[in-house]
Amino acid sequence: MDHIVTVQDAVTAFADWLEPTDAELDAVEREMPVILADVDLLDAHIVTLDRTPSEVDERRIRRARRRALAARVALLNGAAGDGLAGGAA
């Protein structure tokens, strides 16, 4: 049995635009602390889906929420600092 491959599939299978650019990879790397903090917050919420949250659960959610907010602030402060880099002539 012969497999029929369309020309479009053969051409786009190895196209350069399918891979992320270096700038996109750098952006993901900069945002990784925020992503991981959000995953921790989501995990804390998932634990309490099928039961009433205990005191420990509530503390875990509060800590995860604070870490997520702190990671966002750090990302924004780092981004604001990038715009200020450089010197006056």
C-alpha cells in the first residue's frame, strides 16, 4: 500500500516558521517564574475542589496567591527596568 502525501504537508512539515523564534523562547524564559507560581496556585485550588478547605488549605492558597503576585510584580519591574537601560548622550 502506497501512502499519499500532499505537497502542502511535505512543504510545511519542515518550514522554519513552525519553530519558536529566539525572542519567543526568551520571553517564555522570562515569564517562567510567573507560570510556575500560577501552576502552584492552581494546584492549591485543585486540592480543595472536592472538599471544604481546611485551615492549612487556606494558608496554602494564600501563600500561593502571594507568590504568584510577587512573581508578576518582579516580571513587571524587570520589564520596566529594561526600558530604562542605556545612557544619556
